[in-house]
Amino acid sequence: TEYRTGRGGRVEVVYRGDFKGLAHHGRGSEFLGDRLRYSGGFSNSSYEGLGVTYDPNGKVSFRGVFHKGQPRGTGLMVQKNGQPLEYRGGSRGERIGQSFAWAGQLQAGGDPIEAGLVG
């Protein structure tokens, strides 16, 4: 099933996936224009459970667990320079997550990161 928004010259958001009533619920994908923005679980039209967000170039920006639309628990974030970071805890916009440099193996713990910097 598909749902579209964005009439009147605005960028169209397209959802393809499962619904519960009128809400995006179950597995699905969200597109901004023709670009994939998120693929994974939804609950009441919010990202929920396992999912992946993509940057404007189509590359993975976060892979992990979401709760009420925000990254939660452990996941893999990809920095703007392409280097991956393991992410533990926190949610987007809160400085309570912990970053860990990763280059084939854990390199070093980092300062809390701003989860909103990617995605």
C-alpha cells in the first residue's frame, strides 16, 4: 500500500508498506521525493524497532533500533566523513549517547555525541 503527500510544489513524501487504520504500522519504507529516507519498522506512523536511515546521497546514516521515531539502544551511525561509529543509548537531539570509533575493531570510546548530526 502507498501513501503520498506534497502537493502544490512541495517535496513529496511517499510511504510504502503496512498500515493499521490510517497509520503507518508494521514494515515499510519512507521516501522523500525519489530518495529512500528510512526503511524498517513503524508503529503509529513513527519509526519503531529495527530500521535504517539514509543520507541525501543514499548512504546509510544510522542502522539500529528506533523508539517513537528516535534512535535508541545500540546502533551503527555513519559520520559525514563516512567513518562508522557504534552508538549506544540516547535519542536524536539529546547529548546522552556514547560514540565509539570503529575501524574493523573498537578503537576508543568518545565523548557523548549529538545524535541529530547524521540522518
